[in-house]
Amino acid sequence: MAEQFRDILETFANSYPGRDYTIEIICPEFTSVCPKTGQPDYGTMTIRYIPKEKCVELKSLKFYMQRYRNEGIFYENVTNRILDDLVAVLEPKWLQLKSSFTPRGGISTNVVVEYGEK
Amino acid sequence: MAEQFRDILETFANSYPGRDYTIEIICPEFTSVCPKTGQPDYGTMTIRYIPKEKCVELKSLKFYMQRYRNEGIFYENVTNRILDDLVAVLEPKWLQLKSSFTPRGGISTNVVVEYGEK
Amino acid sequence: MAEQFRDILETFANSYPGRDYTIEIICPEFTSVCPKTGQPDYGTMTIRYIPKEKCVELKSLKFYMQRYRNEGIFYENVTNRILDDLVAVLEPKWLQLKSSFTPRGGISTNVVVEYGEK
Amino acid sequence: MAEQFRDILETFANSYPGRDYTIEIICPEFTSVCPKTGQPDYGTMTIRYIPKEKCVELKSLKFYMQRYRNEGIFYENVTNRILDDLVAVLEPKWLQLKSSFTPRGGISTNVVVEYGEK
Amino acid sequence: MAEQFRDILETFANSYPGRDYTIEIICPEFTSVCPKTGQPDYGTMTIRYIPKEKCVELKSLKFYMQRYRNEGIFYENVTNRILDDLVAVLEPKWLQLKSSFTPRGGISTNVVVEYGEK
Amino acid sequence: MAEQFRDILETFANSYPGRDYTIEIICPEFTSVCPKTGQPDYGTMTIRYIPKEKCVELKSLKFYMQRYRNEGIFYENVTNRILDDLVAVLEPKWLQLKSSFTPRGGISTNVVVEYGEK
Amino acid sequence: MAEQFRDILETFANSYPGRDYTIEIICPEFTSVCPKTGQPDYGTMTIRYIPKEKCVELKSLKFYMQRYRNEGIFYENVTNRILDDLVAVLEPKWLQLKSSFTPRGGISTNVVVEYGEK
Amino acid sequence: MAEQFRDILETFANSYPGRDYTIEIICPEFTSVCPKTGQPDYGTMTIRYIPKEKCVELKSLKFYMQRYRNEGIFYENVTNRILDDLVAVLEPKWLQLKSSFTPRGGISTNVVVEYGEK
Amino acid sequence: MAEQFRDILETFANSYPGRDYTIEIICPEFTSVCPKTGQPDYGTMTIRYIPKEKCVELKSLKFYMQRYRNEGIFYENVTNRILDDLVAVLEPKWLQLKSSFTPRGGISTNVVVEYGEK
Amino acid sequence: MAEQFRDILETFANSYPGRDYTIEIICPEFTSVCPKTGQPDYGTMTIRYIPKEKCVELKSLKFYMQRYRNEGIFYENVTNRILDDLVAVLEPKWLQLKSSFTPRGGISTNVVVEYGEK
């Protein structure tokens, strides 16, 4: 089940829960597999969020991202699915995920998904 | 008929139709022909859209863009025409097309067209 | 008469008059003459406009810009005068002109003028 | 006690207290220690603030930043703590702190915290 | 008296007084002296303003800026003082001054001051 | 016959035939077709040569390059073939051709061919 | 056996075998696995070679590079091993391989290996 | 007569005639006219020379360059002609002139001419 | 004793000892302390070497570099001392060390030291 | 006397006198005065040298460079004079000085002087 990927994500308690602030995490080494061609895709995942009670632990996030290494999934779907996983685990006030994939056939694609109000 | 170009565009079902998110597609290898001089024009087409039920399939988009390779058409018109085709086929919530053409006579031109509300 | 410069500008009919879209034209090879020192000035003229019925024809724009080659005129005035000429000929919904001049005495100058509502 | 770090910060009287203006201070040589791994972290601290009665003295700010050189503290916490110290000492109208850390495990992190209204 | 510096500033009549437009002037060769250490400071002064009746003459502005060459003055104060001088002489609708100083002790500073409404 | 392409190239007499000097011509709008996939390729052709009696006329060079627009040919071969054509027509002392093609399947290719002694 | 990877590499006949020219191929999407930590490594492989009788076919090169996706191997060894494979299959006059890996623990590594005389 | 342009060039005595050193002068505001189309050309002239007894005075060089403003002349010829003028007036040990012209028809051109031994 | 720092450096056997190849290692997070002012210095250490029998293990190199974190030492000396340590431990065919330090008092410094023949 | 400037330069003993290595010092905050116009000049002085017995002390170098702040001197002469001073004080094996001045009248100038053999 795809949802099981999120079990690997760990959190730690936000020490400043009463304050709105933004954490930006940039993962330029994301890779998954195109479900149509079986060819690897490469991209950068940029997470920006305002935490409530929980912050994402970075080492667990690294392992979570690595789970997609041999996973066949489209650009649009992987972006939405990672957003869903992060929102389920972090329960943030606001979270935005931007993915930027390297060119295929001379065409490159970025996807931006957002949860909550800033 | 110019409208026939759009028949080549294929779509796939948006898996997250209830969520507003943005897909950006950058096509830096666009080329058409100036109808006045017969000389080739070169540019980048950048599509940004919020899908409703349909997403554009990238390989078909590549073939669609290639159809302009030997088509004589002005900067302003090709930008509007591609917008019309994408809107007709994708029926998006919002779509923006930006074209950026390389210099001619020391002058370069960009055109931005938009459909719907963000 | 300065106004005569604008006679050289040609237009073609906007094929999409019912739609608001933006055309940006970048002219990095502008040169005029400083009326005080007689020395040449160099700059980039960037036009951005939303057309109504008319679009500017690019070859005539190139010739129009060349008319300033030996014209003595201050930065602020040439920017306003070109705006006036373009507005008179194009009757656009909105037009912005930005000029950027190369350094003189270690100081560089940009001017931004706007017409109409975006 | 962590709060004691702030004692090193010195201020001087704002000569223009009746006017809202912004001071931006960029400290690209920040380093602290990861409390989990004991490994050093490196980053840039960017402070932007609108002063009321007091401005921060730059040499004391340099010494304050150096105090974190051997301090074990997480990205999120150090950013919030420095904000708290600067706000306590400067009592500014508005203050924003942005931290940008170099990559660890292929992932880089930025944090933005803000105090007051702009 | 510090105010006497402004006497060197000359103006010329704005030929388009009924129109709001923006003039940006970039002076990357500004230098003054730190009043504490006696060491020279180096920076860029960027002026942006909407003129009313008067525009600043660039050669006189160059000489005005040079007057700070051997003047001992803090970053925050010199930025506010130049703003005051320009506002007194130009009586503009709006004026913004941004100063950017090179690093000292690994720390760089920018100051932004504004007058009037845009 | 492929060799016929070169008939379009025109030359003019080198006015400084007794002097070794270098002419560099950069053509960033080259496009041909992959003979295997039928898909368009895009690249930049950079010619550097030391003329003997003849220099290449730039407008004819532009038309020559355009002849490859719908020609199916591999990267390595098109680079060698253009070198052969230029050498046959210009009879230069030395000529180097560098081609740089945009990525395909995440891989980009450059080819450098040289004729004569520098 | 590691040598078996090279079986996937295909070649085509060099059409200009009597001429020394250089082919450069840039593969920015290389990934393998650290044999010590089991963590993925990411890098760019840049091949430069002077062919004799054979040129490498790019699609087969892409598949060859992908074989390292789940292979545990050190930076230095993978660079030498790919060189050996390319030399065995292409029998070039000269071949250079440069690998550039993304930072680990704040440290990045490049390796350059060469075969034959230029 | 074209040679008369060089009369405007002034020199001053090299204070270090017994020492080989290099002076580089970059003139990014060069403009002349295409003799074929009558259209203006724009480029950068970069002079590098080792003086013997004379150095070129910069203000006179600026006026010399401006003389080409309305002169019809090809890229290759103007580069050689300026070299000849500089060599005649400066009698340097070594002099190199590089011209770089902005794109025309999507093609840009640089010319490098050299005199003497370095 | 300063030499004791080198004890932390570990090596692994070069798998390709019969072949000359270059390994480049970039450490942008180097910091030491100025022995005169007690203030921290920051820089990048770039090692390039041709191994004989031994390659440096990267994790031990990271720990070795961190030992300078609180060490008082001049730019020139730390560069030579690290070279000596690396040469003693690796016994390479050739090794070059380049250090680049961030500006102090508006002045930045780089040092390049080399051992052996390339 | 101009030579007196050099009295301010201090040296320290080179700890590695038996080894050839290169020290590069970049001073981007150099300013002097044009002896013809009285206007300030701005530039970057880049020193590269191989020391024998002595290295230049950086703080004294900063003060030495500041001595030119109000000194009227031509580009070519100041570069040669600083070289002479550094050579006299450091007695290096090799020393190169490169000066790069900001544009005047649209023209920028660099001078490179060298002493000794590398």
C-alpha cells in the first residue's frame, strides 16, 4: 500500500508551537521511475511548511524520499502523494510542496501543491 | 484547418480533481516560421495550469508543439492559438501561456496569455 | 518636430481583441545622444503592453528606435516621449516603458513610465 | 543559561526614531553544532528589522553569533532563539530572521521567523 | 554643518510633471569612513523616486556623493541623511534610498529608507 | 546529394589575406532531425576559422544552416559534414566546428572537429 | 560479474575514421549506492573521447548508466570501471571520464581518469 | 580617407618602458553601420597590448571609437582597421583586438586580430 | 603536537594503482581561528591528487578538517600543514591543496601549495 | 616621496621558505584619484606571489592600499608603482599584480604587471 511509505517519517516536538514560522526543506536528489516507460525520473522536492505541534525529522525524511527510488509514479501523482503523507504525519498549519523534474523529450515539468492557509 | 492541430493532444485523468494545484510545463525547443519573411522563429513555451478533470499527456504535447515546425504564424497569434487549443482540450480551471522568442533585428519578444481565474 | 518620429511606427490588427494579454518587447540596442555633452548614451528599452485593436509591427519599431541614434535628449524625456508615441499609435489598454542606461561617471539610470490600467 | 548569550549584544540609539526604515544584516559565517550527531552545521543568518529606539551594534552582533560556534542546537530552535534574543534587546517595531543551512544528507534547510507587524 | 552637503545638488525641471513615473539611479562607487574605526566603508546607493516638479541632475549627484569620501558616519545615519537631502532638494512625490555596504568582519549591511506614498 | 547543401554558401574576398586572424561565428538556432526516431534535435554550431582568401557571407550561412531543419542526420555526422562543406567553400587556413546539442534522455552531446593547423 | 554491465553498450561505425575529432557526452543523472552506508550517491558523468572505428550509441549508454542505480560502489572505483568498459567496447584513440558527485558531509568529490594519448 | 580616423588618437609616454606589462581596455559601446543593409551594428571592442614608448589616452580612444557610429563597414574589416590604427599610433610591442558583435538573424560574430609577439 | 592531527586520517587501498588519475575533494566548510585576533576564519579547502597505493577515506578527512575548528593558525601555515599531513599519510604521486578564505577587512586570500610532479 | 608609501608594509617570516607556493590576495576596495580630472577611480587589485623569506602582513597591506585614497595617479602608473613597492619589501621569487578599474566614459581598463620567473 502506498500509504505505508509515510510510516517511515518521524517527527519531533515543535519547541515554538505558539508562533507562526516557516521551515523550507530542499531535497535535490529525488528520483522515481516513470510508470509508462520504466525510465528513471530525477527532480528536486521543495517543502515549505508552518508547523503546529510537530516538525519533520530530516534523516527520516531522507529515507522517506529514497523509498520512491524504484517506485513507478507520474509527476503529478507523486507530488500530491508526498503532500498527503507530510500533511498526515505533520498536521501542519500550512504546507506547500513544489517538485521540479529534469527535461524529458526537451520538456521539463514542475508541480506545486498546497495544504491549509498561510 | 488550424484547429486540427489540437487533435493530437492527449489527456489523462487528474487523480486529485478536488484540489487546486499548479502544473508548469516548459518547452524550450519551440520553433515556427515567420509568415512575412519565411524565416524560422525560435522560442520557449511555458504553460502553467490548474487542472480540473484532465491533465495533458507530455509526449502528445511534444508532438503537438512539433506541428508548428513548418507553420507560418506571428508571435502573438501562435501564443493565443496554443492557449485556445490547450483550453479546449484540458478544460482547466486556469491556464497561462508565456512565449519567449529569440532576438530578431536586435529585438526580442515575449507574449503572455491567460485563461480563467487563479 | 519630435512628434514626426512616430509616423514611422506601423501596426497590424490584433487578432484577439476581446482578450487581455501582454506583449513584451525588449530592445537592447537603443542609443541616443546626451544634449549636454554631445556624447552617445546606450540603453535597453523594454515595452510591455496590453493591446486593444492594434499591435506594433516589429520592423517598424526597430526603425523608430533607430531614429534616436543622433538625437540629443535626456534619459527622462526620451522615455516619456517614446511612451507618448507608442500610446498615440497603438491606443493600448495598458503600456509600460522601462529604459535602462549604461553607467556614466559611475552612475547608471533606469526610468519607468506607465499608461492606462492593467 | 541560553538567555545569557544575549547579554553580549550591544545597541546604539536610533538617530531617526520617528521614521520607519529597514536594516538588513547578513551573517554568512554562522556555525553551530548538531545536538544529535555532534557534527558542525554551517549557515547564513539574515536579519531584517525596523528599529524603534535602538539599533544593534555590529561588532557585538558578530561576537554574539560566534557564541554558537560550539553550541549544540537544532536549526529550528537556533533560529527562534536568536529571534527572541534580538527582539528582547532591540525591542524593534518588526524583525525577521532567516537562516539558511548547507546540505546534510543531500537536503538543505531554511527557517524564517518573524516578530511584530511591518 | 552636514546640511551644507545638499547645496551641491542641482535639479532640472521635470518635463512631465502631471505623470507619475519612476526614476532609478544606481551609484555603486559610494565610500565614506567608519566614525568608530576610521576605516573606509564601501557601498552602493540606489535611489528610486517619483518626481514632482524637479529631477536631480546626475553630475551634481555624483559630486554630492563624493563629498562623503572622507566623512565619518554610520551606515544607518548616512542613509537617512542622504534621503533627507534628496527630499529637501527634489520635493518628490515619493523617494526610496537603499544602501548596500560591503562585508566587515564577515557581516554585510543594507539599509532601506522611504519618503512619501507610492 | 548531401554535398549540394554547400552550393548555398557564399563568400566575400578577405581584405586582409596576408594576416592570420580568427573569425568566430555562433549559430544557436540550429535544428535537424534524428534519423532513428524522426524527432527534432536542437543545438548551437560554433565556427572558428582563420581565413585565407575568402570569408563566409553571414546571410548565406544562415540559409545553409536552415537546410538541415528537416534533414535526418546524427550528431557526429552533421558536425563533420558541415566542417567539410565550410572547408570546401572557404579553403581556410584553419577551421574548427563545435556543436552542442540539447539533452535527450537526460544526456547531452557536444562534438568538436578541426581542419588545418592553427 | 561487473564486466557484464558493458554488454549493454552498443556502438555504430564512425563515418569519419581517418579524422581526429572529439565527442563529449554529459550524463547529469547518474546514481549509484555507497557500499559502506547503503545510501544513494548522485553525480554527473562526463565522457570525452576521440573515436577510432566505433562511436557509442547514446540510448545504450543511457541504459548502461542506469545499471549502476542499485549497485554498491565507491566513487573512485565506479569512475575507473566505467572507463574500462568504454575503452573495451569503443577501442578509442583517447578517452577521458570525469565524475562529479554531490556533497556528502559537506564534502564533494570529482574523479578524472584518462586512457590513451590526445 | 579611412586612415584619417587615427589622427584623433592621442598617446602619453609610458613611464615604465623597460618593463613588459599588459594593458586591457574594454569598450562595450561600439556601434557602426552594416554597409549592405544600412542597419546599425553593436559590439564590444577589447584591446590588449604591451606598450613600448606610448600608451593610448582613454578619452581620445573614446572619441576615436565614436567615429564609427555612422560608418558603413563589415565586422572583419572594422576589426582589422582599428588594429592598424592602434598599431600605427602606439607602435606597441604586441597588440590584440577582439570584437564581439550582437546577434543578427540569430547569428553572432567575434573577430580576433593580433600584431607582434607576446 | 600539530603532527598528531594527521593520525585521524584513514586510507583505503587504491584499486587502480597502475593508472594515473586525479581525485578532487572540495571542503567548503573549513574553519579555523586567527592566532592574532582570536577571531574565526572561514574558507574552502580543495584537494587534488594522483594516488599511488592509498586513497583518503572521506569521513576521516571530514573529522580531520574539523580538528582545525578551534586551532589558531595563519592562512599560509594551515595550507602548508594540511598538505604535509596529506602527503605523509597518502604518499601520493602528486597533490595540490588550494585554500580560499572569506574576506577580512575587505581583502580575501587564497593559497596554493603543491607536492610532486603531475 | 611616493616611495614612502611602502614603509607602511609589514612582513612576517615565511614558515615554508624551501617550498614554492602561491599566495593570492584580492583587494576589491581600491580607490585613487584621476590626476587629470580630480575624480575618484575605483578598482580591484589582485596580488599573486611566490614568497621567498617574507610574506606580506594583511592588515598593513590594507593600510598601504588606503594610502592611495586621495592620491592622484594614472591606472598604468599606480599598478607599476604598487608592484615596485611589493617587490622591494617582499623580495619574492615571483609576483604578479592585476588591477581592474570600473568603467569611465563607457570604457574599463585592466593592467597586468609581473616580476620574476614563475
